[in-house]
Amino acid sequence: MKPSSRIFALAALAALWAMPVQAKPLVVGGKNFTEQLLLAEVTTQLLKKKGFEVEKRDGLGSQVLRDAQVNGQVDLYWEYTGTSLVTYNKVKERLSAKDTYDRVKELDAKIGITWLQPSTANNTYALAVRSDDAKTAGIKTLSDLAGAFNAKKPVSIAVDAEFSGRPDGLPGLQSTYGFRVGRANLRSMDSGLTYPALRDGQVDVALVFATDGRIQAFNFRVLGDDKEFFPNYAAVPVVRTEVLKANPALEEALNTLSGKLSDPVLQKLNAKVDVDKTPIEEVARQFLSENGLN
């Protein structure tokens, strides 16, 4: 064999070694709100471009998705550090963003889940009001909101069903700030409906996610979390450890994607879907192309 032919053959062989070898498709999961649907689609498109066979299962509730990963039904998805810390691992102490990541990485490693590189995006829970609403003009912080409820003022609030029962949701919020939302003042609805409900004046306060593009588009004002109740919710790719070991190329691909995500980036992407009504698949394709990931 000529040297040039030998070099070509070795290069071809190396390329084959670099290609993913799968016994079955990778299952990419996602929760049931816009950002998660977007992240699942972006991840699916990216991994397919990398040569992986991928199946997407999104639109799931948080606990359902977590259980599916623990049980081996979902291989990877984007989780939030605060959710794993408080909801799944029942950690009650307040931790910094870094310590939150380090703790959940350590705890989840024990059950076969690997946390990869965290993004800088912090999709924390928040409560918002309309910026031009005189009724809530004096409510600047969550302590102010607690005061309004304790004074029996007729303030209505929209939340989703999950927030109503999570320890890092309404129960913990009420305990930390010392108030109770009366049943007559609470409106439970799908997470995507809290935004138009607030915009259209159906409620006075609404649950929002910090990286949601509708906060700015709808002219909302986020209430200050003056007692720092909500933990950090950095978006991070989480992968079943055995799957990562079998597919080591996943780490570089997902870490590269994670490095592209920030609060402004996700706000922009979410707004394209929720405000501009651009299909999620198209938004994902544009994002990958603009960031050289295609």
C-alpha cells in the first residue's frame, strides 16, 4: 500500500471510530413549557447532525421526566439545578449558584445521572405584575405582596398546578414570606396561560419564568425576591451515566451547546415562539445555524 493510500485508509478508519455506535436511539426528554420544548428540539436537531439516532419525548411534567430518566426511559434532557436540589433531593439549606450545582451533581451521580457543563441561563421562578397597573404600583417585592395578602387586599394571582405543590413553589414561598393566598384569590392554570391572563387583566399577579421573552414583550415588572427564597435554576444537560460512557461524544456536543445559552439568548428564543409565533422547529434550526452548530 502506498503511503498516501495508507494515510487515507487510517483517516477513514478514524472517522468511523468517531461516529456514534448505538444499539438503540438516544431518548431526549423535555418538560411541558416553551423553553423546555425548545431545548429538547435544539438538542434533538444537534445530535442528529452529529450522527446520533435520536427519539424525542417532550411535554412531560417535571417529576414524570425525572422518574423516566432514573428508570432508563429517557437518556438526557435539560434540568434546572434548583429543581433537583429542592424538589428531587429535598435539600432545604440555601446555597449559592455554584454550591447548588456542585451539590446536585454529587447527589445525582449516586443514582447514575451525570450533570454536564452548566449554562449561564438562570430560569428561576418569579412573580410579576403589569408595569402600568395602579392597583399593584406599590407592590415592588415579594414582601410587599405578602403584606397585601395579609391585609386582605383583593389581589388575585395566577400560578400553574405544579407551582402550587412544589416546596420551591407556593408552599415554601408562603412559609418564607409569612402569608397565605386565599382560595378566592388563587387561579391555577397551565403555565403558558399565566402570561396572557396577567396581560389581559384577568389577574393582578402571575407566575413567570425569568428567561421568558413575554416579560419584556408584555411590559411586566418582576417583583424583587428580597428574602432570596428562589434558588438558582441554571439550565444544565443531564445524561444517564451509562449512556454517556457508551457515547462519550455526547459530552462535547452538549457542553458546546450549553456554552451558547444565557438569559438574553433564551429570552430571545422564547419570545420568537410565544410572541412571534414562529414554529419551534424553525427557531431551533435558526439558532443552530447562527451559532455554527449545524
